[in-house]
Amino acid sequence: MEMDNRKMMAECVGSLTVTLVVWGTALAAGDNADAPHQGAVAAGAAGVTLAIMWMVFRGSEILPILTIGNMASGRTEWQNGALNFCMQILGALIAGAIMAWQGAEVFNSDGVELTSTGAAMALIGGFLLMVVWDRLGGGWESGAFAAVLILAGISLASASSIGGMVVEGAWDGSNFFAVFGTLICGGLGAWLATEFGSKVLGEEE
């Protein structure tokens, strides 16, 4: 297996930027740490940041749900996908550590749970985002759509949540289940998009 150091660094820097700039700013403004992208302005900031990172680092995934979807579909070898995933978590951990050092509450475990509605939303969100990201590439269109999904209450920045759990020491069973459950549901939705998207939506012109 040949490691792509540039791609791994892109995943790390992209995840760090999304966590620190978007999540950190939302926390500083007093938003709920469990849903830091609530509000149109914060969701827009998340979409713009993702779009810029996707355009700067062409071909990067940054969001773990996209990485999981590509791994599950066989587009990405599992070794490379696992490394990309680890670098996304590393970026979130670094950003979370910086936020904690600044005195911010990185992860608030109050009320964190995975409901059937949340799982369904993550599944649908992962599917829809992968369709857009796959067909249009990582650009402003994908970022704009990500902002719409976030505004609708769909969690996309799971790496940030994982980093926050570790930094805050909130690594208990319920948090683990909620965060990773949401991540898996979103990744499953992304995989479904790669497998069935062309059949459902037709081939690109």
C-alpha cells in the first residue's frame, strides 16, 4: 500500500479547520455544543468553510461519512480510507485541544443520544450529500448543500464530536453509541448513494 501523504495532510487540515473555525466560533457564541451549527449564519459558515476546504484540497473528503461511504463501496481501499479517517480525527483532536486550552467547552454530553429520527436523518443526509459531492465534486455547490443539511439539523461533522469527546474525557457508553451511531448511519447513507444513486437518478449527461 502506497500512502498519499498530501491527501492525508489535506484530510487533517480540512477537519481541523472545520472544527476550529466553525465549531469553535459557534461555541464561543454560546450555541449548544451538541448541535453547534444551529442557526442560518452558523450553518452558512459551515458550508462555506467546507466548500473552501474541498476546493483547496481537491479530492479530499474531510467528512468521515464520505470516507466511510467510499470505503464501503470499494472506491477507496480500506487501508487508505482508514488512514484518511484517522487523519480527520487527528485534525479534530488538535482543534479540540486548542479550544479546550482557550477555555471553551468542547463537548457537552447532556442530552446526547441517538434516536430513531436522528438515525434516519443521518442516513438520508449522508445519502443526499454523497449524491451532490459525487456528481458535482467538492466545490461551492456541495458546500451550499451541506449548509442546507446542517440547517435542517443533520449532523455532518462527526470527527468534531469524536475529538470533543476525547478532549473532554466524555468517552462513556452513551456518548460513544450516539456519536458513532450517527456516523455509521451517515456513512451507510453515503454508501447507498454510491451503490444505487445512478440507478435511481440516472446517469449524468
